[in-house]
Amino acid sequence: MYRSHTCGELRAENIGQTVTLAGWVQKVRNLGAMTFIDLRDRYGITQIVTQDESIKIGREWVLQVEGEVIERSAKNPKMTTGDIELSAKKLTVLHEAEVPPFTIEEQSDGGDDLRMKYRYLDLRRPPLQRNIILRHKMAQAVRRFLDGEGFLEIETPYLVNSTPEGARDFVVPSRMNPHQFYALPQSPQTLKQLLMVAGYDRYFQIVRCFRDEDLRADRQPEFTQIDCEMAFVEQEDVLEVFERWAKYMFSETLGIHLTEPVRRIPWSEAMEKYGSDKPDLRFGMEFSDLTDLAQGHGFSVFDDAEYVVGFAAPGCASYTRKQIDGLIDFVKRQQIGAKGLVWIRLDSDPAQADTPGGAAVKSSVDKFYSPDQVRAMAERCGAREGDLVLILCGPRMKTLTQLSALRLEMAEQLGLRDPHKFVPLWVVDFPLFEWDDETKRYYAVHHPFTSPKPEDVPLLDSDPGRVRANAYDFVCNGTEIGGGSIRIHDSALQAKIFSLLGFNDEQIASRFGFLINAFKYGAPPHGGIAFGFDRLCSLFGGSESIRDYIAFPKNNAGRDVMLDAPGSLDPEQLKELEIKLG
Ligand code: ASP
């Protein structure tokens, strides 16, 4: 027996007991005749005291200590074990340790790269431990809920063919089938649909997915989804189950009881009001279309634009010239790319009011508009005294997206993005297709198995771009947490969608023949959803980065710097695989 207790367990009740602890040395303090050691494991820290003067140990050494639990003379109320200490009778070094490359404490002094290289040491730190434990608890809650609802956890293979989620595949060469490759699944999409054909009408899996995309800050080439599918359901049924699931997760893991129904916003409204299909609803600042008010007054920038749109930033009329210049710089930045920003200030100083009792309006376009015209634009945005109205113009969709970035920036500046506040919503009625001007073809917004709304089916022939999908996203605090759809279960309709997406018969047969064939043997109506588990963990944990919730993540270049992966293959292996490198 290496230990009788953990390092987080002993309390005043244990005083007088002989116990054995094992763990890592957090700290050693040598006070002449007495040496104090903080011994740590994942449960906590216990202070060890020894009078053995010959003792020679360092940070992170692994020790086993047998001794008597005694009352501490100087209690430490900050530690759960702070009332006691362990008076060592026998101290065994189980393993010596080199000096760690960074401090293993709540706050570390190690840079990102160093901590990634020694991830196993970083994982000893309490913040990462809390994250990993949170993730575990959330995974258990997922299983509890879905099991209770009759979902079966079924594993699907990783060595498959290309699955259509729109990213590049990771591929694995097959030694037994020379010159052929498996693709790692971007999601178990088609497999879970086959499970519906097989009659397993409620399926879930906490499953790894692989997408070879250019990495952004919070993307990982392999990530985990909570993948679910249900048969004999309509959109309403899926939303109902997963709304209850989401509320269960909030209450089980965070103790937050969301009692209101989760809001549903059609995609078109989300775009119009927030310029985003994943709006952050922790704050308002909704957009207003100003095109009619802004045009026809001789201001050519607005006159020439397709769309003029703005919102009121509450209480920001007091922004200085410098702060406004900062916003102008922000919108002109490369990722946002707006040409300029028009602002209107509704000053609250009555001395400056240009109408009796009203607020003074001042704007960056006063030359072109009368005060009443400016005021009308501000009022359309719902601005009140003390507010600052911010306006962009240009092509409609692009301008909405740009204004969305500015809305988030204002929320940031106003401290409205509180990580402890959660406002989930469903975005529904996504378009089925998206037109790409470059390749001159339609792409599936979700994936090619998503069904159109029955009432929009006639539009498939006349105006595919206007067809709405039975697709939905679960969004919280400006992040897409999950997405899914009701699938097509009719082979003829599926074939039609494939052809609208530009697949010819041969491609359809070779890529999706297995699914279309399966449908011929009796496919039930079905639909589902998948949630990004890493992202859900980081949302619940209050952090921006999903990496902090993955035990062994990749860096921004897709590398595991600890394993030094990816790496090259031995010539022998290459030969066996019949692979020649260029
Ligand atoms: N397979 C989809 C995805 O990974 C989710 C779904 O439609 O269930 O986004």
C-alpha cells in the first residue's frame, strides 16, 4: 500500500492517526532543526514536518511519508488541510526529480511553448487540473442525461472514407491495401445516419473528429464532439431534448438554473440585427437599417452604398476624439476592412441642446445632414441621451459582418462580455445553400444531408439560394456550441440535392452510394445535432481557449511539441506502404 490517504483529505478529526501519504514535493522550507515539506497530489496539499536533518530533497520529488497527524501550531485557514500537519516517521524517496523548467503553482512563470513541451508538468498545476476535472464531470453529465433519455452510446470507426463536413481530410495509408488510404472522420455524420437506418433510434457518442484546416486560435485538428442522432423526429423534437440537455448541463456543472425557454432566432434576423449567425445576446446594441434615412442628402459615401446600418453604444457619447479615432482604426483593420466609420453623439449636456429639452446631436457628417436628419438616424437606432451611434455602409452582408465585429468590440470596451453570464439561443432556419462567386456553384451551408423546409422545396428549381434548411445551431455568448439538422431520408430528394451541389452521378455513386443504397432498405425520418465538447468545456470554465481543456493539445501549427509530432517515417515503413516522398 503506497498511501492510506490523499494529500487533500486529512482534517482535525484525523489528529492522532498514523497515516501514509504519497505525492510530489511542492515546496521545502528548512528552518534549522525542522524541515517543512508541502506534499501535493491532485487532491490537495498537506504539510509534512520532519526533524531528520540529513534529509535532502527538492521540488517535484516523489515521496512516500508515513507519520502521525498532529495539530498545527500555526493554522492556515486558506488550506483545506490547514489545521493539521503530518509528523514524519518514515520518509521514502520514490523518485528524484530534476528541477522543473517552470514553477508548478497556480500561476506559472513558464511561457506557452515551454509549458506545451512539458505538458505533463503543466497538467500538475491546479488551473489545468480544475479544467480536466471539469471536463470529466461534464462528460459524465452528458452520459447521465442521454442515457436517461434512452440514447445508446455507440462507437463508430475512425478509419473510414472521406466524410463531407467541408474541411480537408487527414488520411492514413493502408499497408494491406497498397496505394489506398483511409480518411479520418470529420464527423460520424453518415455513420450515425446508417445507425438510424439500422433502427438504433437514439444514438450518441463523445467522439473525436479530425479536420485538416488552417488553424485559428481556438481550433484543434482533432477535437471532440458530443454527436447525437434521433429517428422519427422533427426539428421541434430535437430542439426540445437538447434544450433540456443544455439546461441540465448548466445546472449540473455550474449550478446555474436557466428557467426561461431558450430564445429562437431565425438566421435572417440574426444577420439583420447582429450581423452574425452566432450573436452574443449578453447585451443589446441591435442594428438598425438606416439606408432610407441616410441616402438622398448628397453624402456620396452613403448614397453609393447598398446598405447603411448602425447601432447605439450606450453611454459612449462621452468618448473622446482619441477614443473615436481608436474605433475608426479598429474598423479599418485588415480583418474587418471597413473604409470608414460615421458616428453620431447624443450629448447629454442640455446647455448644448439644439432643440428645447433635447440632447445635442453632433456627428461626423454634420456637413451633409440637418440636425433633425441626424437625430432621425440616431432615433432609428434607439439611441438615448448619452449614447454614441456608430454607422457603417457598403455591400449588405459584408457591412453587417463588419458592424458585428464593432459591436463585439464595444461590448468588450464596456465590460459587457461577462464570462459568468450565459445567454444561450437557437439560431434556426439557416439557408440550405451558399453561393460561391469564385467557383460559381452552390455549397451546402451545413452539409449535403440537411433537408430543405418542405414549403421551400419548390424553390429548389427556381431559386435555390432562397431555400431554407431544417437546420439549427445552439449558440451561447457569441460562440457556436452545436449544430445539426433534420436529414433528407428520401433517396430522390437526396439525389437532387447532390446534383444541385454539383456532384455528377458517378461522384454521387462513389462517394455516397452506400448511404443512398441504405436508404432504399427503409430509412426512418431522422435528424440530430453535434456539440463541440472542447468548446462547451471552455465556455463553462470561463476561458477563451479550448486548449486549456484538452489534456494534450496541438499548438497553432498543428504540432504536438511534447511528442514532436508529426514526424517523418523510417525508409522501411515508407517502403512497406509503397510511398515515395517527393
Ligand atoms: N455532423 C454535423 C457536424 O459535425 C453535425 C450534425 O449535423 O449532426 O457539424
